[in-house]
Amino acid sequence: MAHSTKKIRLSPVCQAIGLAFFIAGSAAAQTVPDNTAQLPLVVITERSPLPTAAVTGLGEAPLARTPISATVINAKQIEASGARRLADLLKFDASSSDAYNAVGYWDYATMRGYVLDNKFNYRREGLPINAETFIPLDNKERVELLKGTSGMQAGTSAPGGLIQYIVKRPTDAPLRSVRLEATSSGGALASVDLGGRFGDAKEFGYRLNASGEKLNSATRDSDGSARMLALALEWRINRDTLLQVEGEYSKRSQPSVPGLSLTGTTLPAPDAKLNINSQPWSLPVVLQGFTGTVKLEQALNTDWRWSVQAGTQRLKSEDRAAFPFGCSTGADYVADRYCANGDFDLYDFRSENEHRNTDAAQLQVRGRVATGSVQHQLGASWLSSRIRDRFERNAYNWVGNGNVSKLQTVLPDPSLTGESTQRSEQSTELSVFDAIQWTPQWGTWLGLRHSRLQRDSVRTDGSAPTAYTQSLTTPWAALSYQLTPQRMLYASWGKGVESQVVPNRAQFTNAGQALAPVTSRQSEFGIKAQDHALNWQLAYFSIVRPATNLDACNRLGITPCLGAYDGTDEHRGIEASAQWRGGAWSLAGGATLLHARREGSLVEPETNGKSPTNVPDRILRAQAEYRVAALPGVAVQLNASYEGSRAVLPDASVTLPAWTRLDALLRYDSSVRGTATTWTLGVDNLLDRRYFKESPYQFGHVYLFPGAPRQMRISVQASL
């Protein structure tokens, strides 16, 4: 009888996890049961006293001494601000703003005027993730914002920057923290944060985060719920070997709130309570998923270490809404806004059982080398990732008309009449960097990433298949000069790259074909200072990104259209930020002045010299805290955000006015029967301003999102 052998092929994640546990087991078997397990980890726990950000891709170099602009938002800031999502954190960075942040939906962000790609511009624990979901903050130690072209750090990505989430890890001291919060709109939150170590030498550590939330926003018919459970484990196998395993599960269910739109050529009154998605048959958007990583880190000696890491993300979404789009009740159909009298067309949109899966594995090695008096910090990494997006047929059916001043009930039509697109991607990336210190003053920084992509797509009915392979290389270089031990001048230059394919529609004469890589270029010049009480940075940047005619051909109905490049998007600006602490005062803030313009378009020449839509010309952020000496434990905080005017339409014929928002916070730190307790009273939008906070122009339509009205929240956090 013949025997057949079936060859089993493991994914990069499975291979990396297997390798990690094999090496961990070997290291554990070789561990001698003495006191070495109680010694501090070599290199692994070595930390600079200055803030660092792993998202820079430059190892453990402090931010104050790296030629890169980045912002780090820590857990204390997240908790104190009452932030529940990424959109709530943008007020801490003057280079970032909203890009389509609706109640009940996932977040979009812009950095330096460019919209970040949710598929490629987000990282978690150093590995790529898909941000087309709800990402909880309860178990995040910090959120890192890298500003500017990210070709060295991420391969293919939009040129604005990167956002990375770092999870909370086990604590050396026992941690028992409980937090309760309630809001004036009827929302409520309960969360726990537990951490500590156990074992004969405290070699095992854990961190458990759990939360449950009742979601009640000021917008009508948008109540929902959210829950999250996260666990991080750590094993100090010996003084040189560390194994970390963590994972989080979250689920958020809430009706989405579609953006409003122009009524003819005018801006309607901002109404934060209006929800057009309030039909009796409206269903919530449900976003759930599991994300986890395993990492083995090994110190070879005091100068070198390597790590192997694997991660997986499993997302499931139910995307549903009564969705307004355009207007057909006037003399002519209006596709990108409502009619002048406030009429709109209403569609029954349903895309259920969406699955987005991402797997990644990474091998890194980093160390230091001295060649004479020259010091090198070296790093190299190999990253393999796989993306599988799987959808079913969807519904997008016209069900009637409505008006913003008087919503009316219409009948649903959930017929699955539309085809979705299945997407697959496999990528392999190799990167190296060398930070060279020539003298105590002069340094150079060199980085290079090479990416090989294989992307495929096909509609759910098997039609319109596309497939292509590309190889992309993105260099980066910088020069730094240390004026004093606390002040540094720098200049940097780098490339970013994006991969685009012409939509597979009959409108395009080259439908389904991949365009040459979209290569953006950035130059940046800056100065940084890190003193005892005052830290500040000033930078000038210039980003030039080739633009395509794909959106314009679709929006303007140009047929036939040859998909191609069509001019450039050029963003130039000045960024400044500072933090100061003295006595009872703590001050922080930043400002960005941005000159963003569309240039060289032949398809839409009327947009040349105009600012892109939804890009404010200036952003100011400021935070102040005063600790009241006469009342020990009492502190008052004030946060201010200002965003300048922005274009609503591509030709900039309509603009959104500038706006200012103030948030206030009163905090009282006390001890109740030996338990450290923090009481917080916060007021968001203190002056109850009515304004539109953003005006994204997406999918050929104008959207207007009102700022949330004034809301109070009170919370108590007890740490046992």
C-alpha cells in the first residue's frame, strides 16, 4: 500500500513563534538555579533617562538626540484626558488633525497634512497592523506619533507619518488599580489594571487590563457598548533572556453617525445632536478583534542583542448605516453634497461579516561597534507580513430622500446587490541603519529599507482580478551637530513610497494595471534642546508627493480615462513644540504653520495653487497645569486647541472657518485608608462652542463633522 506525504507549510508567524519557544526552552534548560535570575537584565532593561520612541526605528536613542520629529503620549496623559480613542489624542500634537472621525466608527488621522493609510501607517509593538477597527487605549502604555516620511520605518506607507501603540507590561511592584467614570451624557466606564511578579526570583510577570463601557454620546440614537480584555505575560528566563507574550480582545458596538454635507454652496449650522442614521431599522457598527504578539529578546553581551517576534491580528466587522449621499430632488443630480434646501438621498448600506487578518514575523539584531574613535550603533531587521481581507457581497441601495431639518422614516432594502473586493498581500522587508558618531559633536545617520510586495485582488463574484509584484527601496540619511550637550542641530532627507493600482473599472483604459511606485521625498531641518526644566524643538519640513488622476477621473466622471500621475502635492511647514516645568507649573504646547498646495494638475487645473481639502493652514495646541500649594493634592489643567481654516472643496471655493476649543480638568490626589485615590472632574469643550471640526472630501463627497458639545465627566481611580 502506497503512502503519501503531505508537506505542511507554516506561516511566518508560526515559524517565528516556534523558534521563539524552542530557544526559550533551550535557554531555560541551561539556566543555573542561582541568584543570577535576580540580577537586572543586561541591555534589555537598559533605559535612557530621556524619552525614547521605538517608532523612529533608531533603537534606544533618546528623542532629544535623534534627527526625527516625534510625539509620545503616555498612559498618564491618556487617562487624565479621558481619551477613549485615537481621535481624542490628536490634541496633544500640533501636526495632527482629524481625517474622518465619526461617532461609532474607526479613526482616521492626518499628519503634516497627509491622510494616514489605515492599512499601512499603523504599528503595534513594532509590527504592522490594520487600523480599520476600534483600537482600545486601556492597555496602552503610550502612543507614539512619528511625523514625516516613513519609508525607512515602514516601507509602503502614506508620507505623513506613523502611529504606533505600545502595550502595558508587567510591573515590578504589585499593581491593583480600579477606575470608575461617568459622563453627563449618560456614559459610564469601569476598568481594572492589575500587575506584578511571582516566582522564586520574581522571574514571571503579568499585567491584566479589563474594561467595560456604556457609550452614550450627545448625538441622538448613537448609544452603544464596548469591552476589552488584555493580558501581558513576561518570563525572565535568565539575566540575558526575556520572553514576552501578550494579547488583547475588544468589541465595540455602536451606531455610526454619518457626516453632514454642504447644502448647495453654503455651510449648514453645525448640529452635533443630529444623526441621519436614525431609522427604525438602523443597526450598529460592530468592530471586534484579537491582536497579540510573542517576542523573545536575547542579549549576546553588553553591546549586542537580537530578538525574534511574531504577531497576529484577527478583525471582524459589521459595517451598517442609513447613509446620506448626494441629492436627486433638484433640477440636476448633485453627487458631492446635499441640495440647497437640505434634501439628500438615503441609502441602506450593509457590509457584514468583514474579515481582516494580518500576520507578521520579525527578526532584529542591534548593537554597538567602535572603529578607533568612531562609534557605530548598528541595526538590521527582516520582516515578513501577510494580509488577507475577505468580504461578502454588500448592500448599497437607494431607499428614499430626507431633509436635514426633518428626518422621515423610509423602508429598508438590505438586498445584497454589490460586489466587494477580496485583497491579499505578501511582503518581505529588509532594513539596516547605522548611526555614526564621528566626534562628540558630529554624527551621521544612514538607513535603508528594501521591500518586495505581491498584491492580489478579485471581486466576490470572481471578476476583475488583479495581481502584481513590486520591489521598492527607500533610503534615509541625516546629519547632526551637537551645539552643546543639551542642544542639537540636524538635517535629514528621505524617501517614502506607496503602491497603487488603477481601479478595475471600464472607465479606465488601463484598468487593473499597477502604476509605478509613488515616491515621495522629504527634507527636514531642525534644532532640539533638552534642558533640566525646558525641552523644545523647532523644525522646517518639505514633502513632495506625486499625485494621480484616479480620484479626479472618478469624481468628475471622465470617460475614458488613462490612469496616470498628474502633478504633485507639496506640503511645507514649520513645527515648534516645548515643554517646561517649574515649581507648581507645568506647560506644554506646539504650533504648526503649513503651506500645502496642489501643483501641476492637467486634469483639474483649477486646483493648482490651492490647498488640499480638510488641511488647516495652522494648528496650535497648549496644555497647562497648576498644582495648588494651598490645597495639597489639587491640580488644575487647561487644554487649548486651535485649528485654522481649511478648504471644503478641491477648488477651495468654500472654506471651513477656524475654531478654538478649551478643555478643563480638576484633579485631586489623596489617600483613603492607605489607598492612593485620584478624583477627576473634566469638562470637554468648556465654552460649549458650536463648530465643524473637520471637512473630509472622500469618495467624491463632502462630509462635515461637528465638534462635540460641552460634556462633563467625573472619575475616581484607586490604586491598592
